[in-house]
Amino acid sequence: MSIHSTLELDLLISMDEIQDKIAKIAVQLEADYKDQEIVIVMIMKGAICLVADLIRAISLPCVVESIQASSYHGKTRGNLQIKGLEALDLLAKNVLLVDDIFDSGNTLFQVYQALAEKKPKSLKSLVLLSKNVSDLEYRPDYLLFSVENRFVVGYGLDYKEYYRGLKGIYLFKETVSRLQ
């Protein structure tokens, strides 16, 4: 007997829907930061597609910075490690923290707290997706989509580093079957 694994992707959010939400968020950001510069700090790698499209949609002067945050070390979950904070000069600047997904909320909240220690003029957060499963009181300031608590890939979100480049957001299903 052998084990066979198949993958199934079902479109959840189309590229057109994403672009429409980004255009609306861009209008909101331009109103909130009227005539001010912002520093966009993206959490790599998941926020790369969102930030690329966002900076093309806003007309505000902006600087893009990136950090890496991971609580997975090998195959096990551990303490959150944040790389790249030491290089950021955020003193008295308007900072927009961008992440791909607000799931447990721990990553975004801990990064938010770390950025706040750098004494920015303002600090807000934006996420592509929220699963609304967090026990934290903290919530992102800007949200593009709420989704059910299912595994999703595409538009920056990955499965073992694959599927980030999909143009939409897909429900990801892996089925395992036993072949005789």
C-alpha cells in the first residue's frame, strides 16, 4: 500500500476583489495621512504582494522597510523572533505596519509593541486577512477581508514557501489517500 497526497485549491477572493479593496484602503490612507510621509513596515514574506500593490495605489510619499517575524523554528512553534528591527529609524515618523494575516494575532501584536518602542509619531497596522480567532483585544486598524478559519494560500500567503505568487487567495486542501 502507498500513500498518495493531492492538493486542491478553491478560489476564495479574486484578484479583482483584492484590487478593489486596496483602492478603497488607499483612499482611506490618503485621508488619514493627508500630506504626510509614511513609513510602511512590511512583515516578510507574506505581505510582499499587498505592499507592492498598495504603494502603487497611494499617492502619499512613503518609504518601505521590511522585517522578518517567525515563531516557527524547523517544524515546531516557539518564541517569536523578529529580524530587522535594529535597522529601523522610526523616531517621530508615521508608521504603517503591514502583515498578510491576523490569525492568533500574536505576531502582529508583538511586532506592533516592538515598533512602538521606537517612538514613532503614529503607528497603525493593516492586514490583508483576519480570521477573527484571536483572543487579544488588539485589532488591526485597517483590514481588507475577514475569512473563515481555514488554511489559505496565494497573494503572498504560502504553504511551505509555495503558492505565494497566485493572483488570488485560495482555500487550500490537501487530501491523503491510501492506494493499494
